[in-house]
Amino acid sequence: MKIDSHQHFWNYCPEDYDWISADMAVIRRDFGPADLKITAQSSGIEGSVVVQARQTLDETKWLLDLAAADSFIKGVVGWLPLASSDIDEVLDSLASQSALKGARHVLQGQADLSFLQGPSFNHGIRALTGSNLTYDLLITASQLPDVIAFVDLHPAQSFILDHIAKPTIEGPPPADWVQHLRTLAQRPNVACKFSGVVTEVRLPVWTPELLRPYFDVVLDAFGPERLMFGSDWPVCLVRSEYDRWVQFVASCSSALSSDEQAKIFGGNASQWYNL
């Protein structure tokens, strides 16, 4: 089964999605399962993992309701109050929700990541480990050193790096990003999504020639066993149509064996998210 490992749904309002700026007007509207299915199925994608876009427990429960009503949604990565003293009780209350596969807290944009070494957040991560849930890392390239130290605190926890750590793309892969990404990839409990890449391009247009070296770096670092396709739909629509992104990633992986391609386009998502 071909699976999109990273996409979003929302009922748009400016107050809740203030990060959607004026130059992202194409996504200033509602996006739901019906919209994605029409787009994704025409590209051969048969299911998806929906990821939180707001840091509220209400949104997590809403996404779980969507998953219960539509079998196209294979899993939910929601926001959970990981640093809260009642995280164990929250997880207990969601234990019957089989669609809940992981959690994500937005780290990008936070200048101070010292809390990643603190007791509260790390208790929350240990609670995820005990519940067999993944943790998605949403960070920027400059945050990789802090995150490597954080990941090392939890060797039994499954981590999935979103959007290849969002390097700034305006030419060849930056040397610092390559170095730190390879260091993170040495941890066998970390996988990586090739997603959210087009929106990091700082040039007027993106080309396969520009982005192919970035794919090659993450493929070399994580291998086909820990790399997964993701669209970041509908955010990707700011810079790319869905089918163009699918075709580009398919072309990047075309030299791999059919088994390795199948892992990138669904097998790894199924394994890491326990779909």
C-alpha cells in the first residue's frame, strides 16, 4: 500500500492559523479528507498519516474522529500535553483510540530548547515509549545538535524527523545540515520523512536538479529502510501540486529496487507508525 506519511487537515480561520501568511493564500481555506482523497488517489496513494497543525488536544480528538469515519486515514500524529503532570492520564483516556500512532510538539521557532533536557518533557516522552507511540520531530536545521542530545536520552523511543529538518534551500545542501543530519541518522531509532521540502526553497521556482541532492543526502544517511515519502499537503500546494511532488520523489528513488521503493512509499510508514 502506498502511504503519504505526512499531511494535514483543518477548518481554516485566521486566528487559529496565523502562520499561514499572505503569500500562502492558496491554503487559506478548509481542507478535509475528501479533498485529499481526490488528489492522492489519482497519484496512486492509498492511505495517509494525518499530523497535527494546532497544539490543542481538541484538534487531536477531532483528527481521531476523522480517522474513525474514513479508512483512508491510516493513522494520527496528534498533539499531546507531554510536559503536563497528567500526561499519563491523558494517554490512558486515549488508549482505546487505535488510530493514534504518535505525538508531535512544534519545536521549530523556539529559540530555547533547554526544556528538552528537563524532567517534565522527558517524562512525557517516556510515557509515549510505554504506550508504543512515535514522536515526530518538527525542527529546523540549526536545532539538530540540541535534538541529537535529546534523542540520546531515549534510545527505546521511535523518533521520526519531519521535513528533513527544514534546511534553507537556495543551492547545494549546506555542509552543517549534512553533517548534523548524518550524525542524527546514526541513531537507529530515528527515521526521516522526505516531506515539506519545497516550502524551504528560497528561489522563485524549484527544480528537480535543485532538490535531488537533498534526497540523495537523506537516502545515504538513513537508507531506504528508514526513509519515507510525505507530501506535507496542503502546505505543499504553496510551491507544488501534489502529483508533481509524488512524481519527483518517485524519480529520485527509481534506481532503487522495487522492494526499496515500496518501503519509501509506504512500507516504512506502516512499520514505524504501526499502521
